[in-house]
Amino acid sequence: MKTRRQLGFSLTELLIVVALIAVLAGIAWPSYKNSVQKTRRADGKEALLSAAAMQEKIFLQRNRYSGDISELGGNASKDGHYTISVTQSGGNTTYLLTATATGVQTSDSDCSTFTVNHIGLQKAYDSGSSENPDCW
């Protein structure tokens, strides 16, 4: 008596493969999302450092720092993930540049704000305004 050879997969085998893919995707997606957020942080840092370099150039020309963000490259980072602002205290001999996450980057609660000041001090803050030294 000849037995027929079965072709294909059984339903149980198919469900096991689907379950394994779901578990792997559940692990990989958050890791991927976190990696993308870390990569976007470079956009804010680059915008701050570029604005700080422009501040130093302005200081050499005028002997004062600028309080006008448009003179420093505008209020948005290159890729648009951060909003850049400048504040001055103590006259026009000091400044504080701030990059605040915007758009999809606001979900990065670990490093939502970066700052750099006139002496080059760089700081980062989480969404609760606590300093986070691991961001820079």
C-alpha cells in the first residue's frame, strides 16, 4: 500500500512560526525605535554647536553676543527634530543656547533638551527637567 506524501505545512507549524516572528518583532521594534531616537539627537547637538560657533564669530566682530536666533542659523535644527532658542543674561556678554525636542522626537524622554552656554558648558535634560549627563 502506497502512502501519500504530505506537501506544505501544518496549521500548528505555521502558528509556531508566526508566534516566533511576533516575539522577535516585539523585542526588536523598541530597540530600533530607541536607536533612531539616539541618532536624531545628533541633529540637535549639531544645531547647538553650529549656533555657538556663530556666536563666537559675532563676538569677535562686535564684541558682544547676539540675542537674535535668526543670526545664528534660525530656530530649527537642520532636520527639524529640535527647536533652537537663545537667551541672554547679564547683558550681551553671555548666552545660553537651548535645543528642545519637537515633533516625533518629543517621545525621547531621556534627552529632550540640550543646552550650551558662552563658556562651552554642555548639558542635557530629560523630560522632567532633570540633568542627564549620558546624552552628550
